[in-house]
Amino acid sequence: MTQIRSVITGCGGYLPETVLTNNDLAKIVDTSDEWIFERTGIRERHIAAEGELTSDLGTAAAKLALERAQTDARDIDLILLATATPDNTFPASAVTIQSNLGIHHGAAFDLQAVCSGFVYALATADNFLKAGQFKRALVIGAETFSRILDWEDRSTCVLFGDGAGAVVLEATKINGSGTDRGIIKTEIRSDGQHRDKLYVDGGPSATGTVGHLRMHGREVFRHAVTNISDIIQETLAGTNFTARDVDWFVPHQANKRILDGTARKIGLEPEKVVMTVEQHANTSAASIPLALNTAIEDGRLQEGNLVLMEAMGGGFTWGAVLARW
């Protein structure tokens, strides 16, 4: 029976030029390359230049995704930007990207689920496309987390970086076979009782300020492996696929220990994990599409591969996506 599936036709990424290494950070706070790498797997991160906005990063990633999809920007009728660091309180940074791309139709809006944002945005766009409301979507994850870090707090400032990634989704008719391309299943979850474990201590309604990121690292780590493992099993359930069928596991790049622990728990071989945390650090909603872009550029990710994506972020929010590339 003919079905509609959201097929990923192109992917792009963008990283700011400035690289901040662990040794650079050691000149700012009491830390070292060894201390950071041992606990996180991070060696360096990219930092947006002065005046370089989240929308600028997102626009650059979107242009590359459109080029690889061989799609004209004017054929896009939906833009979803996953970000926790928008240019302004409003309007949505997605409409700035829409304008930058010369698009004057359709809809564009921001989606905020912190590090889970890209997974949430993929799930949202997928449902819009399957419902027939839109035909082609740009789903973007873009962050300038450097703007909300407390650079005197070594427990958080060493973890994050800036960047953007994007994919083009197109509603496509399929026959429903196991080899059809596109998003097969999405699952998203949240539990607000944990909102004080990873948060920003400011906001328009609360303080009238931007605020800084705060985190209870051990609590986040403890919940992350359990929540991520559970959502992956829920996503695979009923699809006729198991973890052994997955060609590439593309997780949110939060911490190498979390990624290793999750892979072990669900029975995935280490060589199937696309890991960019060493070079990018945690770029929040941008981390999954940036990792996808890396796997495309180094030749690992090929058409027809079965790809499993997952993320967990502040809130807590978490989710997973299973797709045939």
C-alpha cells in the first residue's frame, strides 16, 4: 500500500572558524586538557565570532544541505529551527533564516527542546509532511551556547561549543518495504520534574536577563543513559528492526562516557557510533546534524543505511529517530 514518508535528501553543517582548545581553556579557568578529555572525551570546540548569530550559522548549514539535496530554496515550504540560543527573544530566528534564503512563503518557526531539539524538530516536520500540509522542509539545529556560558565555571564552560547542521526533508510516496528510504519512526518524551538539573538561570519572564547555563552533572549523567536506552528500545519496537540492524548510531554529542555507556547497554558495536564530541564538544541541538554531516563528508554514511539518532536535553527532554538514509 502506498504511504508517505519523509526522506532526507540533503545534509549540511557549519562550524565557526575560531577553535578553542582545552589548553586555551586552561588559561581561563583551573583545568587541563587531561582533566577535560578524561571526563568528557572533548579536545576542542568552535566559538562563534563577535556579531556571528545563531541565524548566520543556521543559514550556512541550510545552504549546504540545499545544495546537496539539489533543491532550490524556493521549493522549501517549512523551516523548523531547533535552538535554545535564538538571535532575539522574538521574532523566531527561523524567519531570519527564511529571509536569508529568499523564501517568502510557507511557515518558519523555532522549536526549543535544548539538546533534544533536533530530534523534536525532525519528529514535528515528519508529522507535517506525512499529513500532507507541507511538501519540503528544512530542519535545522543551530546554537551559540558560548553566549550563555559562565566562563568562570569549569564544570560547564568546558563542555559546550557553537555550530549548526541542517537536513532537507521531502514527502515521498513509498510502497512500504523494509528498504524504503525516509524516517521510519520517531519517539519523543519529557519529564519536567527534572527541569532544575540542567537549566539557564535567566529569562525574560523570570529575571529579564539572558542568564547562564547551570548543570548538576552527575544527575544528568545518571538519567541520560537510562532514558536514552529506553527510548531507543521503544523506537525500535514494532519496526521489525533491532539494534543489530542499525548501520550507524548518531547520538547527541554530550559526553563520550554517555555515548559509550548507551552503545553498550543497547548492544551496539563501538565502530557503529558516529562520534564528533572530541572536535565539536556539545553543540546542543546542532550536534546530531553536525555528526551526520561529518559521516557524509568522510564517506561513512551512504544511501540505504539504517540510521538511529537519539538525544537528551534540559527539561528533561529526550527522543529518538530511526531512518533509512
